[in-house]
Amino acid sequence: MGLLTVSGSPHIHGGLSVKKLMWGVVIAMMPAMLASFYYFGMGAIKVTLVAVVSAMLFEYLITKFILKKEPQLHDGSAAITGLLLAFNVPSNLPIWMIVVGALVAIGIAKMSFGGLGKNPFNPALVGRVFLLISFPVQMTSWPVVDKVFPLGLDAITGPTPLGIVKEGLDNGEPMSDLMSQIPSYTQMFIGESGGSLGEVSALLLLLGGIFMLLRKIITWHIPVSFLGSVIIFSGILWLIDPNAYVNPMFHLITGGMMMGVFFMATDMVTSPMTPKGQLIFGTGVGIITIIIRVWGAFPEGVSFAILIMNAVVPHLNSLFKPKRFGKEASNG
């Protein structure tokens, strides 16, 4: 009897190759990326180019000279890591910090575990959290959006809506007063508020997510359970005290919520394999996100929540194993 050799995830199924899946994600990210260029101008273009080129370069060098394997840059995974890293940082971040973030994302979070399909944590989020902890001032200096394609380097900075609400509530200000200090819901939904590149437009990120669902690049389980748990948990808090907690709609359209729901929590390598596991995973990410946003030290909790649940994925895969092909159901 021969041995069955199974490679690392993601596994090819339904006629979709890894390359098609990865480049499908890149296409879904394009509208939000172009919006970041429109609002943040040359700063956003610089960050995106440096992050993508650095990620691809580090993967090539590590694969060829350290792992002694043939680089597979054409599969698009390194480009996606670079794009997601760029989406998670402000457009005025110094170039050398972007390069360091790419090195951590590719070299430590991905290639040190053996490359694509073997990393337990989302590489771009590991890079983002490393930068946030190491350089908190630079990572929380958010350029103010400019709708006339700014050519400067984003010298004018300001707080994000999440930051304004978080600081205000911590200081005892009622939500009724804080709402006048932030952009309207329509402005935040289409992207007219400060933040990282990937926080620009919840609308375009939502459209990108729908595109991936329709193309069967991702399934509905994680997005629906993620969004559902955010709505229910934050809604309960808001109903208890509307002046102490913000309503669910605010949570949905601000910060990295839509980016996390569709582009990071659904990462096929670091999320559960089974539908039941994915539902629990998405629910856990949503609850932890709100816990951090409401009671944590940071105004945003999506990145930390996804990484925490990434660590739980092996247990979810073990708990909800699919029935082996040919195995009869138990009568017990």
C-alpha cells in the first residue's frame, strides 16, 4: 500500500487553484485600494508599493536561500500579505517601518513555519501588531482624508472616529455629545474619515467581500457569524445604556471591521476547515473585538481578536472533524 502525502492547506477543490484564489482576493481588494489612493494620495501609493514589494522580496530571498526551495511568487500569497499589511497601517508611516513590518509578516509569521499553508497566524496581522506595539506613536498618527488627491506626505493628522468615541466614553462624555465630533454615518460608510488605508471605505470592502462570496473564494460562515456576534453583543450593551455604549451600526462601519470580516478572518490557512468550526471562530472574533473596543486599552480590537482566535483554530479543527470518506455513521 502506498503512502498518501497531503500538502499544507489551502487545498485545491472545485476547480479553483491556489493561484486563482489568491488573485481573486487581490481583485476584490482593488476598489478599496483605489479609494485609499483617492483619499490619501501619494502616501497611500508609497505605503502600498513598499509593502507589496518588500513582502515579495523577503519571500523570494527566504525561500531560495534559507529554505532552499523554488520561490512561488506567482501564486499571489506574498502580494496579498503586502496588500493587507498596507491596509493595516497609516499612509504616513515611514518606509523603513513598512519594510520591518513586511519582514516580520513574511519572515517570522509565515516562512519560519514553512511557508504557505503552514502558518498558524495571519502574517499581515502579525506584522501590524508588531508595528503597533513597537511604534505606537507612528502607528496611531492618522492622516486626515483629502478628496482632491493630495500630493504631499499627509502632514495633517487627526483621531479616528473610534479613537474619539473611545477616549470620550473613557472620560465620561455621553454618546449624544460625541456624535457631533465624528463624521456622519454616510461619510464613514463611503470612506470620508481618517484611519489606515483599509479603513477608508466600508462600502467598497463590503462589495469586495460580496464578490468573493459570489466567486466562492470564501464562504458565508465566518462573515455572517462575525457580523452577527458584533451586532448582537454591541446591541445588547447599547440597549442597556445608549449613553455609555455606541450602537451596532457604528461598530460595523468604522475601523477595520469590514476589512477583518471579509479579508482577514476568512484567511483559508488560519481559519477552521469545517462550517461548524468557522461559525464558532467568527462568533469568537466578533465578541472579542467588541470586548477590546469597549473595555480594552486600544480603540480597535479586530486584529487582536483574529490573532487570538487563530490560536484556537487547531482545537476547532480537532473538535469538528469531518466524517471520513466511507465511514459509516454511528448508531449510538
